[in-house]
Amino acid sequence: MNKLHGIAFKLALLPCVALLPVGAQDGVQFLPEVDAHLKLNHSLRTYLEAKDDRDGGDPTQFTFGPSIQFYLKPLIKLKEVTLFDLDDAKARALVLETGYRYITAPGAAPENRMVLAGTSHFPVGAGFLITDRNRFDLDWKSGTFTWRYRNKLTVERTFAVYSYHLIPYVAAEPYYESQYSKWSTTSLFGGCLFPVGKHVEFNTYYEHDNNTGKHKNEQVNSVGLAMYLYFSVEKR
């Protein structure tokens, strides 16, 4: 099992390592992320997020802050589909979230963001899971308030490689931004989740963005590596 975990870790790193030279030549961005989750009870979880991102066509920026999630009891069908995923929120039909983010970028004023989100999970047969996240970002920067709505739709399925299970997925996320009064960005994702042990899961992904806010159409490509940590104080 330790050998399988080692292989999973190397697979998670491989796309990022392979694209590092490309990033230097063609402007592909590398986006690292660490999220630490703490389950407080059967319906409440908090997490702390630290990452680089280019959400909504923004320049590369550092985002940091906590969130708290509320969710319903797990559904049997969802538990079966997400059996090997360490994120137990995916076994809940509905997850509500509120949070705060502090955002910094070189040469720019810091930004304060309030996050409001609702996420639904649907098992659709043949082992597939559909996740639909609706999120509002309320932003304050240099005394100016803006907001944006973003809807991320994800389709994933768990596959077994001998006794190890990995979870490839595809996703799409359009953004409506108040400062442009239009749908200004569409982000497309392709990636894979790699659980390692009971507390660590890696997410390796490739992201393509089409941004029409400030420009006619600016295309940006990024490769990301996220590490998700899962802990619980709930008594079993």
C-alpha cells in the first residue's frame, strides 16, 4: 500500500513537472494551493485556504482565508459513489458555505472578499458524480465594491488501478462580473484527484481561461497542484 501511495504522489506531480519548461516559454502559470479541513461534527466543517489563482481573469494573486461549511446528512447513493474520496462533503446532497478571503498581488492594493456558496451533488449512474457549485464573491478594494457570480459544474468518476483508486474529472465555470456587466470569463478544467492515506489528497489539474473583461478575448493557461488535508474532531 505504501508503494501505491508513492506512485500516486508521483503521478500527481508529473503533469506539473512536465509543464514547468512550457510555462517559462509560453506563459503557462503554475498555481499551488493548500487547503486544511477540520470536521467539527456531522453537519459542520471549517477549512483554511491558501493558494495562488487567476480567478475571473485576474492577474496571478495570493488568496488566503477561512470558510465554514454546513451540510445535510449523507445520502446512501452519494456515499457509494464517493467511497474512496476523502472529501466527505461530496456525500451530502447540499453544502452551504460562507467565508472570507484576503487577496494580495504585486503592485496592487489588497482586496477583501466575502464568499457565499451553495453546492449540490448528484449521483447519475455508472459511478459518475455531478457537482454544481453556485458562488457569489463580494469584493472590497480601495473603497470600491464589486461582486461576481460563478457557477462551476464538475463531472467525475472513481477508477481502480489494482487496489488504488484515483478520481479524474472535468469542469467548467463561467463568471458574471458586475464591473463589466456581463459574463466575462469562462474557465475549463481537466484534472485528477489522488487520495494518499486517510488525511491527504492531491488535486492535479490543467485550466484554460477565456477572458473578455478588459480585452476582446485573452486566453490564459495554467497548471495547478493542490494539497487537501482532512481532519476531524468528531468522535466515531
